[in-house]
Amino acid sequence: MFVLPSIDTSHMVSLLLPVLLAGGVFGAIVAWWHGQRGKRARRSEATSKGSKRTTVTAGPGILTNYSAFQNRLQKAIQGSRSGDGAPALFVLDLDKFRYINDGFGHTAGDALLEEVTMRISDLLRPNDIVARVSGDEFMVLVNRAASATAARDIAHRLYDVIGEEYRIAGQTVRLTASIGMAMAPRHGQTAEELTRSATAALSMVKRRGGDGVQLPSGAVTTDAAERLILETDLRRALERDEFELHYQPKFTLADNKMIGVEALIRWRHPERGIVPPGLFIPVAEATGLIVVIGDWVLREALAASVRWRATLPGSTPPPIAVNLSFKQFEQPDFFSSVKQTIKRSGARAQDIEFELTESIVMHNPEAALEILRRLRGLGVGLSIDDFGTGHSSLALLKDLPVQILKIDRSFLRDVPGEAAGTAIVDAIIAMASALGLDVIAEGVETEDQLDFLRARNCYAVQGYLLGRPMPEANFLELINQRHATPAVSPPVAARYLRVVAD
Ligand code: C2E
Ligand code: MG
Ligand code: MG
């Protein structure tokens, strides 16, 4: 068993998620002592078991270390024969580890990471490898997993062992981990492919809020395989101009005014037809391609706004809302790049809005607040998307320079029939109103939902009932039609338009 030291991880998805801290007084010395003691105990225990664990100290370069792991992975894949068990790769990320460093200091954080490394390595057999690929991210190669079930068991054991108590500064601390896994050859036939599969699985855990294991089973397995194929095509899609934006209108409830439109990306794949974003955005995020795709979306939305201003009756196009990925938001030049793109487009900042989820903001609240303030300063509109599905701090929400909360459509599903869903929607509308925010309900599909929301004084709605996402030509037709016959209520227009929309 080899332990490779900490290496670069710019290729890895790195979101931080839940950690449970029990206790309150911080300090490092005791933690360090506990870390050392635990390590010694484990080392001697491992030695007495005859373990061949070797700790590889710092290699010649960051990439060399990563390459070393990838080489071993590649060799394991090439050397595996059917009937012999198959290599399994696990990519692990400690959720919200930064809180440990912030709260207990880096020395204690390091001791804890060593302890995690030891716990992992104690689970493994002599030929298996664990690499710390960054501060709080690990990769584990199990050379011969007997079956998919065995690999899944290992993932759960890794998860459990990381979740056991740690002692830091006299305090009991618990960590949770997010684990993505992949098995050769099913999820990848090269080290690179397998790493991508496992990383994509990890990013799925992260998107759900972390703290879990993503298994290569059932739908997920197909997904992972699917993702591999998609990634190769995705790179080409940009060059071949296969993306397009569809537009879904948003209407006020009080007076049926169209107050804006959401741009939703579609991929017109040469063989598969229209591919929805849910299938390719996670891959684009895992590979970093989302940054280029996101740039394209913004440029295209701005260009559409300029076109609409020139052609639409009344000459004021509705603001276009663009969805943001956490990866875009993490780019150091995100703000300046947005500013420049708007300037070059000839559109006004007010013509564009950004929709971002709670997790984007909560990931690094101070940085997010600063960027959002600067965007707001330009005149760009801001809304929180899928509200209610993430972990928002209400204190932070109060300070965010956003104007709109979009209630996630999952809450609307059981409204008005079901008491819990109804209570949640009520509570969100009341809270938003107290914070001076407008609420848009997403996913409105029935007249009953519309009536319910109207009775609650919800500001605006978006959903299939009122208009599906549609290609630009159909959207312009809708606007022209509304202009010509203002008496047409959105639901009627939508029923007509459903024939042409996606
Ligand atoms: P979202 O931003 O919450 O977008 C709303 C989603 O709900 C859209 O799915 C829309 O088609 C769907 N929807 C709208 N009304 C209804 C309804 O009445 N019933 C139901 N069942 N669904 C409805 P879509 O277009 O598949 O997009 C899914 C997600 O993909 C979006 O969720 C957004 O998070 C992401 N996405 C879409 N376009 C982009 C993009 O350009 N960049 C990024 N980063 N993400 C995008
Ligand atoms: Mg959205
Ligand atoms: Mg949404």
C-alpha cells in the first residue's frame, strides 16, 4: 500500500460540504497529539499485520505525483484480466474541511488529514494506493475489486471510517465525505477515463449537497457511461456551433405582464437530437468546459437582446436571465470578463440577469457577496434559483444584493393539495416579502397552482402552463402576438404555443 503525498488538484471538482463539529473551544496542541498518537497506534497495528505500506515523500514535482498515481492506475487497468477482479477508483472529498482549518488552525488540520490518510490506508490491501491529491481530496485505487458489490462495500467502508470521531483540541469532531467511484473497464478503459468517471460521480454527490457515495449502479452506471461519451462530443459541440438557447417567459400574477425570460441552453446533437442541459451540464462542470460554454451563453443572450431591441414592438426587450454555474463564479476574472462581454455586446447591463443557486453563494459567501455587489453596481439583475433546495444562511440572504427568489419547482408539485408543500411555499413567500424580495414560482403546470399562488400574492410565475422554453423564433412570435392582442391571457397563449415549443 502506498501513500502518495499532497498534489495539485485543479482538475478536480472542489466544493466543500457539511462537517459536524461537536464542541466549541478551539486549539491545536491536543489535536496534534491525538493525531500523532492515533497514527503511531495505527502504524504499529498495521506493521504487526505485515502491511507493506510505504509513505512516499514529496516527489520531484506536483504533476509527477499525480502522474505517479495515474501510472499506477493505468498499469492496474492494463494488468487486469477478467475473472481476476477489476480496478476500482474512488475520489474522496472531505466536506467543509476548511472549517477545521479555520476553527482549529492548520497544524490541527494537517494532523487530522494524516489521520484520515491512515484510516483509509488501513482499509486497503498491500497493492492498493491512496493519494492525497490536494488538501482535503484523496484518490484511492483498489487494484482488484472482486465485483461491483465489493467495490461499493469498500466505498461505504471508506465513508464510514472517515465519519468516525476525531479528537481535536479536546473536542470531538466528525467529518463527512463525498465519494465518487468508478470501475474499469465499465466506466473507463484508461486511467484518464476512469478518473473522469469517478470525478463526475463525485460532482453528482456534491451537487446534491455532499455527504454520500455515488455508486456505479442502476441509472447511475448508465449515466456515468453516458457521460463519457458526452464529454468527447461536448468539446466538438462548441466548435460546430451545436448549442442554442431556448427562452421561457415569466409573467406577473397581478397583471399578466411579461417581466422577463429565462435563457435555457439546448444542445442540438447531430445524432441524438436535442439534449437537455441536465444531461451535459454536470459533465461540462466536471471537466471545466462549462466556463467556455457559459461564456457562449452570455454572449448569445446579449446578442439576442440587441436583436430584439431592434425588432420588437415597443422596443424594450424583456430582460434575459442566464443561469450561472459555480465553476464560472469561481473564475478569478469572472466579474471583469462579464463586464467586458456586456460592453462588447452593445446591450445594456439591465438587459441581463443572472440566476444563481444558494450553494454557489454559500460556498464562499464573502467572495460571492463582493462579486454580486459589483455585478449589481453594473445594473445586472440577480436572482436566487431553485430556492429551498440548498442550505442558505438567512443572515447572509438578508445581505445579498439580489432582487428575486425563485421557488424551486419541487415545492410546487404538491400544491395546493398537500399540506407540507403548501406550508413551505407560504413560508418562502412570507420570508421573501419580509426581506423585500420578489418571488417567482417555477414549474407552474396547473390552473390550481396558479390560483393558489395568486391568492398568496406571489409576484410572478414561470412554467409549462404559461409557456414552455421555446426557440427564439417562437418566442418572438409570442411577444408579437401578445402585443397585437393584449387580451390574450398567458395560459391561452401558452396552450397555443405548446405546439411549437419543446
Ligand atoms: P433551472 O434554471 O431551474 O431552469 C428551469 C428548468 O425547469 C428548465 O429545465 C425548464 O425547462 C424547467 N421547467 C420550466 N417550467 C416547467 C414546468 O412547468 N414543469 C417542469 N417539470 N419543468 C419546467 P431545463 O431547461 O431542462 O434546465 C434544467 C437546468 O439546467 C436549469 O434549471 C439550470 O440549472 C440548468 N441550465 C439550463 N441552461 C443553463 C445554462 O445556460 N448554463 C448553466 N450553467 N445551467 C443551465
Ligand atoms: Mg434558472
Ligand atoms: Mg430553477
